[in-house]
Amino acid sequence: MTPVVAAFDFDGTLSAGVSGLRFFHRLLGTPRYAAFWVRQLPALAAYGRRWRHEASLDRINRAVFTGRAEREVADAAENFARTRLPRHLLPGPMARIHAHLAHGDRCVIVSRGYALYLEPWARSLGITDVLATRLATGPDGRFTGAMPEPSCDGAHKRDRLLALLGPRERYTLHAYGDGPGDFALLAAADCAFLRVGPAFQLWRPAPRPPCA
């Protein structure tokens, strides 16, 4: 049998809500976070509805990160991953990822959330493969606010995962998601699962059997 790779989206799949917004709150503090919402409400609304997704995210990133020291943000992300992110994890979906890990399957986090905090969180589970949205830094060690590549969403999730894993015939892919941003990833899997309520259901169009 070929080895199993289990690819998990994060926001809405393993965790409730939007982790990026929680991280912004942690990074900015409450007064500046409230002001950020007032100023960036059109971009936030467009991003949430996937209207001009990349342009909206670029505007949000520039508002939050431009000029911030990489070390300062990395320290905040490590603290966020350790202290706040676990509060919002969903027990049922987390049981599925722990089952894959216990079985010795290779697990990959594939998320439009930020690598800044998803990488240290994944390491705490023993997961080294994280495909997520990244931010560019300048020669001065400060964030430019730009992304060096498109955000890890939609078809980019599928493409980045398949590029990481290599020839498709060498593994069986299980994929887990919760919405339209995951559909391209789910369609590429041998066994695809969509979170509905507290648990996963087989996704339609029908995944390739056998799937448990």
C-alpha cells in the first residue's frame, strides 16, 4: 500500500473562526485593532467574501505589517501559537489529525492563515510541513507588507501541496477542508472530507474509495 498523506486546512477546519484576525488583535492591541477595523472595513469585507481576494489581502497586510521588525512579529507569533491559538481548536477535527499522526501518516497544514504562527503551532504536534501565507521582509529585517507569492488559498493550496509531495502515484492523499477555498484541494484527493458541524463528512463530488 502507498503511504498516506493527510492535508488539513486550518481556519474553519481544525480551528473555529479566523486565526489571522486574532493574531492582528494580539499584535496591534485593542485600541489599534479597533482603528484597523474602521479603516480597513471595505478590504476586510471583500476578503471575507472572496471579492478581489488577493488585492484585499494585500491592503490588509500592508496596514498591519509594513515596517514591523521581523523578530518582534515572530516573537508575537510564537506566543500566539502557544497561548491563544489552542483555545479555538475543534475537538472532533483535532481527533482526526491526532489519529493520522498516531498511524504514522505524514500530515501537512495547508492554510491561507499565516505561516508566522502556524509553523510553531504545527511543530508542537510534531508536524514539519506547513504551507501557508507568507510575508516579505526587506534588507533591514522589517516587513514590507507585501507577499512574495499568492496567498495559500484555492488552487494555490492544491498546487503547492502537489509540488511539495512529488509524483502523485507515490502516496494516497486524504484532504480536509470546510469551504470553497478548499475545493481545489479536496478535488485532488483520493479521500476528501468536508467539515460539517462538529465532524467531517465525505465530500461530493465523491472521493475515490476506499475512504473511512
